Amino acid sequence: MKYVDEFRDGDLAANLAAKISAEARPDRSYHLMEFCGGHTHAIFRYGVQDLMPDNVKFVHGPGCPVCVLPVRRLDDAVELAERYDVILCSYGDMMRVPGTKQRSLIRAKADGADIRMVYSTIDALKIARDNPDRQVVFFGIGFETTTPPTAVAIHQAQAEGLENFTVFCNHVLTPSAIGHILESPEVRDLGTVKIDGFLGPSHVSSVIGSEPYEFFAEEFAKPVVIAGFEPLDVMLSVLMLIRQINEGRAEVGNEYTRVVTREGNLKAQKLVSEIFELRQSFEWRGLGEVPYSALRIRDAYAAFDAEKRFEISEKQSREVKSCECPAILRGVKKPTDCKLFGTVCTPDNPMGSCMVSSEGACAAYWSYGRFRGPAGADKEVAA
Ligand code: SF4
């Protein structure tokens, strides 16, 4: 398949692995945070860590949109779904994420809530058209990649005069999260999380471009390389990062040139900024409150804002006890550090978001089984 098979070529991978080994200096280590869950899964699925020399380590970041949504916002979505007049539309991977007391959307649905799994905002709009007597709420989550389709839906709903359609907006922003990680005590003061460079988001960057990363590459002196999601994309990006680190450069590189430009998708950006504005602060699972890291619906489109149309109660939300998702999302722990991993918590019985989502780190460890290794633990887990 074009743009897929050639990025999974074994001979090219062996060449790249040899180059990485030759250029990684033996007198230092390279800790590279892959921001996206898509990268984490590529690394585990294709055994990329095993092709790296021992001093090149991957640090898993918070770039899984389902994983970073705090429990409180999920509880709010369940509350909305349980209203008799509401149909809640959600992307499928949110359905099984456990909220407080392990209450999830799928459990609420089993108890009678009208929750519809949708593949796109177009599906949600159709449900709204087909059910004029019900309130249809779209549960909007995700990074900059999924924000434009939500903006299109609001735009379209306004154009059609759809009065029963709203969005529960939880869209978050990548650059603020990366900046927040670099300012965290674990990175800045304690040194418990070492980060020498970033494999930057690919799909997100197709929308926002590579320019937004330039500020913190310079400010924090950390190189960033926008990396595609195929194994050769990841390996080439590692080589590009190693070269920058060896030469003392901290710039934004772009490996994913077949999709990403410096300016990004200007049409999508214009639509997003017409519909949304920055929130002053937003809670992320694992990162806590992050200033200017999420979007809200502008007052001009308040009629489509579920937070304005419905009263949502204050609540005491709680993570599942012993779930280490928050620490994993900060790069402080690995899934195998969690005592529930593979025992109580599996993809069939997830205790935390990182095991549910197809982009979650726990799901990547479990699905590809590399944590088992010949001696019971692989290089990466033991590192
Ligand atoms: S294994 Fe399960 S309980 Fe442990 S951190 Fe991952 S999702 Fe949470």
C-alpha cells in the first residue's frame, strides 16, 4: 500500500538501525519522549526499541486523547448521558473508560442511557436531525486533529438551524502540554524524568503545522522532530534527533514532510479559531491544571455549547485506586510499574484509560507482549 509498505521495509529499517548505532555516542544517553500514543504503539508493535542501542531510550508521553481526559469530565459526560432528554454521541474509545466508581459510558448505556457510538461528527448531526424532540450532545474530545471536525459540525448545525445539537467540548492543545511537561518538577528540578528531545505529533501537526513547537525548542533547548507513525518514520526521526543532540542544536525538524508543513492547514485553523477560544486553564489527567491548554466554544456559538445549555453538577471525582495512569502520562512510571497491570487490569477489564484506548501506553505494552521478553523483562522495561 502506497505510503505504508515502504515505511515498514525491513532492509531499510536495518540500515537505519545501523546508522543510529553508529551515530549514538557511547559516552552519553538519549532519552526521547514520543508524545503520541500512535508512536508508542508503533514502537511496541514493530519492536523499534529492540533495534536501538542500549543508550537510546523512549519515554512515553501524554499524547493519547482518551487517556488525558480527567475523570471529572468523563463523569460529567455520564451525567449528561443519564438525562432522560439527552442522546449522547461519543467516539468509540471513550465508551469503556472507567470514571468514578468505575462508572463508564458503556455501563450507563447498559443501564438505559441513550448513548450512541459515532465515527464522526456527521453521524452526530444526522442523529440530531432524526430526533428533533431530543437533545443530542456530541462528546468532543481530542487534540488539534479532532477539533476541526467538531468546528465543522457546529458551523453546520448553525447553518441548518439545528436547535437540539450541542457539543460537550474537551478539545486540548498539544504545544501547551509539551511546555508543561518541560516545566514540571520531575523534568526541571528532580531529574527523575530525563528528556533530551521529542518525537513530535504527526497528525496534530498536519493541522497546526510545525511552527508552534519552535518556541519551546528554543526556550527549553530541546530538539523536536515531527515524526510519522510508521516504524521507519519513528527510526528516521530518532536519527534526526540524535544528530541535533550531538551537534548541540535544539530546532524543530520535520520528518513527516509527506503530510506536515510549517504553517499547517490554514483553512482548518481559521475555522477552529472562528468557533473556539482558549480556556484559561484545563485539567489534564496526570498533568493537573495546565494553563491555556484547551478550547471552549465562543460566546457567539453558545447555543451549541452543552456546558451552557445544561446544568452539570459539581462532583467529587476519583481515579481508580492504584491506577498509575497519571504517573505514566507524565513519563514518571511505566505500565509494568503498576501492580494492576496484566492482573486485575487488562483490555477486557480496564481499570484506567491507558488500558482502554488504542493509543494508551498500557494497551501497547499488553497488546504486543514485549514486556514479557525472554528473561521476563525486556530492555526497555528494565531501563
Ligand atoms: S495497567 Fe491499568 S490500572 Fe495500571 S496504570 Fe495501566 S490502566 Fe491504570
